[in-house]
Amino acid sequence: MEKILAFIDESGDPRFNEGASDRLEFSSILIEEEKKDTIIKHLIEIQKELNLTEFKSSRIRTEKRRIEILTRIQEVDFRFINLSIEKRKVFGKWTSNPNVFYKYTQKILHTELHRLYENRSVTIDKFGNEQYQNSLKEYLERNLQLELFGDIIMIGSAKDEILIQLADLVAGTQRLLRKNKFQKSNEINALLISKELHTLIWPDDFQRFLLGNIRKEQDKLIANISISYAERYVEEKRQNVENKHRIMILEYLLFQIKYVNPQSYTYSNELIDWLKEHEINYSDEEFRKEIIGRLRDDGVVIASSRKGLKIPVTEEELNEYLNYTSGRYLTIMRRLKETYKTLNGTSLGKLKIFESSEFDIHKELFKILDQ
């Protein structure tokens, strides 16, 4: 198969603070290696004819000029794949760590390139300092297991690489288009679509990969029921202010399994800290009782183990949750039984607390433990 060259740049930023962009758009320009020199020559000719310093979106001052440039590059033999991210839909620790978030979003696009093109070389525009660029390259190679394939991922510069500039033009135009910044949006959209292979929408598109990658029918059933019930709870309870904090946590847990990693657990302190970022304070005990406990009381399936909390998507996770919960409960009951034996025996059965009807169920459980 002909080697594919990919050139990636982004528009927007990975930050979540005030003044940050509301979207992050990536474009990957794709060409066949044997055509690279011809394509670059063609782009340079267009650049000179249009009196352009660079093919960069931010340098284009008018909509008419943008349409003129997009029209001319229709002649060039390239295609592109986009990744579009609406940041308001992103939950989790990424919101306080933009460098980690940027690495993960790059991984989404590189995973798609890895799926489509076995024989490829990818050049990414520089982002951050040299140390971060190296860590990004190592992160992508490690997560995509590329160590044995040579220089598949390289760091380039838009200043020196006209194809990265082209990626900047496409990504920037896409971001402005999604923000409804153009009067002639239909014309601009049509010019982009003529060169587009497809666009990945994250997080919206990625739930399909979750159920699609589950092999066992039993696991698929568990995932379907657990996710569907949690989503239904969110929709039905959203209008009730009393449920606001519980819905926030449920949306967080749903986000983790649907769009990040369906196998990952989330520690309760991470969830508590996330609520604190929104000026909502719970102690660990209050969180377990008022948030997780109440969600479970309403039938939402939330598994827990020593690894944390999650919406279960496999039979193994459910079994782990049941064993973990029953193990803790049995330990508590055994300790309570020993306390009962000590107090009841020492008092010669005179402590009235053990004679109340409220204690009858405990006595029955003690009998079961003795079996």
C-alpha cells in the first residue's frame, strides 16, 4: 500500500480557564508520499499568485479572501480528516491539566489514523516547549505501540512546513464555521466537504465504540442496561434541583466509560474534588450517603471496588462489586457478632438493647454466620 503522509495542526486551545476557546479543532492533511513534492510545488504557486505569506487561518482578514483561498486549494491533491471537540462537554481532571488533555485529544486522532493507514508517517505542529514535544511523541508512540515502526511520528513547524499551514487553514476554518462566524457558511462548508474524508466528533461519537468492542453478549447486556438506566435517570431527574449534584456525578461517571476508558474506575476523592471546583462541598461520608447511596437507592447501577467507582460494563465488574460489597458487609457483621457476644455474655443477657425487635434481624444474620 502507498505510504500516507499526515500533517496535523489544531485551532483553539486545550485550556478551560476564562478566556479559553470553547472548541478545539484538529485537522490532519493526508497525501500520498510519492506526490509530496508536486503538491508542495502546487501550494507554493498558489501562495505566490494570491500573495500569501502563509496558509494560516488567523491571517485571513475577510470572508471573501477565505473563500478565494479555499477555492484555489480545490486544485491540490489532498484530503483531510478532522477531530472536533466541544469543550463544555468534557468532564474530569483534564479541565485542570491542559497538557494532559492535549495529549489525549491527539491520541484520539492518531488512533483513527492508525486504524486507517498501516503505512504512514505523521508530522505534528510544535506545541509547547521541546520537553513537552518529546513527551507528546513518546506518549503517542507508547499508547499506539509504535516503538517498532521507526519515525512514524515527527514534530514539525508551521513556519517551515506548508502542509502544516494547510492543516491550520482547515482547522481554523472549521472552528469558525462551527461558531457560525460566516455569512456564506454554506459555500465555505461545501468547499471543505469536497476535501473532507470524515470528521470525528468527540465526545458525542464515541459511545458506539464502547458497545461495538464488547465481545460477550452477557457483558453487552450489562453495559446496555447500566448505561441506559443511568442516562434515563439524568434525563428524568434533571429538572429537579434536589438531584443536581447527583446528576453531575452520574454525568461524570458516564463520561469516563463512554468517552475515556470503559475499564477505568474513578476514586471518590476525585469526584468530591470535582464538586469542590464547582463550589459544592461534601465530606467523604456525606458523598457516599447523599450522592452514591441515593443514586443506588433509585436503581442506578454503580459498581465499587478498591479501585474506585464506575458504571459497570462487564460481568466481571459486577462480580467484583458484589464480592467487594458482601465481603465488607460480612466483615462488619462478624465484628458486630463478636461485640454482641461480649456484651450479652458479660451482662448475663441483661442488656435490653438486644431484646428489642429492631435487633431481631441481626440475630437471624448471626445464625446464618454460624452455619
